[in-house]
Amino acid sequence: MFDLNLASVVETIRKEGYTRVAIQLPEGLKDSGVYISTQLTGDAGCEVIILGDPCYGACDLADFEAFSLGCDALFHFGHSKIFKNAQLPVHYIPVKIPRDPLPLLKENLDLLPSHVGLVTTIQHIHLLKDIARVLEESRKTVVIGNAAGRIAYPGQVLGCSFSTAKNIANDVDAFLFVGTGNFHPLGVALSTAKKVFALDMERGELRDMTDVQEPILRKRFAAIARAQEARRFGILIGEKQGQRRLGLARKVREMLEENGKSCHFIALREITPDVLLPFRRLDAFVNTACPRITIDDTARYKKPVLTPIELEIVLGLREWKDYAMDEIV
């Protein structure tokens, strides 16, 4: 199902003379860890350590863990590079999902407007050229945003950054997201205020995100409404290096204190509904770590967990109509 590009990994290990390496895998690839370890041990003749802790993105880089285990290098699968420096050499291994999107796209061309912005995740970035060609052959204008910040490729979006879409929003009628799941196309819709279609090869459908966006927004507005009565806040600080926004946490504290609220910093590596349960004396939380944490598990949190932007609405510093996604730039 996945193109793991292991031949290049073996070549790198041999070329660099690595004798012990760590491999880090996102959750969707964990089941391939034993296979990867077997292949690298046999073909490259090195010792392999599978890092088994959860990994949610390149922001969750386990370079310190690999270094402390005496590894010569870390091979990080499935994400693109966002850090300039690390404790040891880090090799980012792209993982392609070998599905052909063109038949599904051709079936739905009539549903797309004349000016289309193309966006996708790293797993499908190699498909954009062919998709753009098919769209242009059907006399549609295609626009792909340039890479900037922690974005590595034109047209790529992350769970924490939609800059490639925002930068071209005024030039398109709608966006076409290529990939699976709802979070990324939802983020594009909320960050651009444009209609978004999701070309989902796993489900075999072209999905209008309007139908998904509205119920999620209702849940977010419900959390904001509940938090308006809160007086004691926990400010969540991510311990993962790519999610640690201490400066933002301090700005959140300043906003809360200026509005007569009490607040406390809480630093966590894993932010889940269960780890927040012991903080019974707090009425609500503001998340300054990964923006997805707030959105993905909304229904499971016993108390409101807000983004910094949502807190501004609670405090009357932002209008409801100006709701936007939290992003890390």
C-alpha cells in the first residue's frame, strides 16, 4: 500500500557508514515498522531501533531520543523537514500512497469551478502535476501556492499551516484538496473562507466540505459559549519542540489577566482528554500546542479546550464572524 523508498535508505546507511539507526514512524505506518527494520538490518547490515512512541508530524521529531540511544542517525518517515538543526543527522523519507486519482477526478470535473487552487499533504504531493494537467485540459485555471515557512513543497498543507492556500485565496473560486480525512480540507476552508472540495481516493468520492464544516463549527461555537462563564484557565504548553509556543502562551496569560481571569501554565508532551481530568479546579483550557488537538477530540473533553483565537472571541477581543484556524507559522 505504501511506497517506503527503502532502497534510498539502505544506500544512505551504507554511504554514511551508519552502524545503528533509529526509525520514527507516524501512526499510520507503525504496522510497517517491523518490515522496515527487517529490511534495513538485512540489506544495510546495521542495528535498527524502532521508536514506538506516538508521532504526529515532523514537529514531533525524536532526535534527542535517537541521540540518547547512541544512534548515528534518525530516519523520519512520512513527513517533510521543518527543523534546521537536530541532535544528530536526520533523514526525512517521503512515503507515497500509490493510488491513481485521475479516474475519480475525471468523473467529477463538472462539479469544479473554472479557477481552482490545488492543495494536498506530503503523501500525495507527487500527484499535483498530473492533476493540474487534467484540470487544465478541461479548460480550468489551476493555481498552486508557493512553499514558505515550515511548508516544504508548493501546494502542501500541514495540520498547523495553510499558507499555500491563504496566499492564493483571492485568485481562485474554490480549492481542490487531494487526500484523505477532513481536518486538512477543513483547515483550508476556515483559513481562506473559500469553498473546498476534497478528492478522497480512499472513500472514492469528491466531498464538498461545506457539509462537514458547519457541524464542526457548531461544536467549536458551543465550546466558546461554555467558556464564557469560566474564570480559571489552564494554558497548555506543548513540550514537543515543534509545538512549543511559549511566547504565545505568555500572550494568552496577558489577555486572561487583563480580563480578570486567573490562569496557570501546564506543560505536557501528550495532550489528551484523560490527562486533563485531574485539573478539576480549572474551568477551561487554552491550547498553544498543536492546533489539531483542540479540533480532533472536541466531544471527548469534559471542559472547554480553546485555541488562542477562540479565547479572543470569549474575551470579546474578536467577533464571532472573524473565526479562524489557529496556525503555526
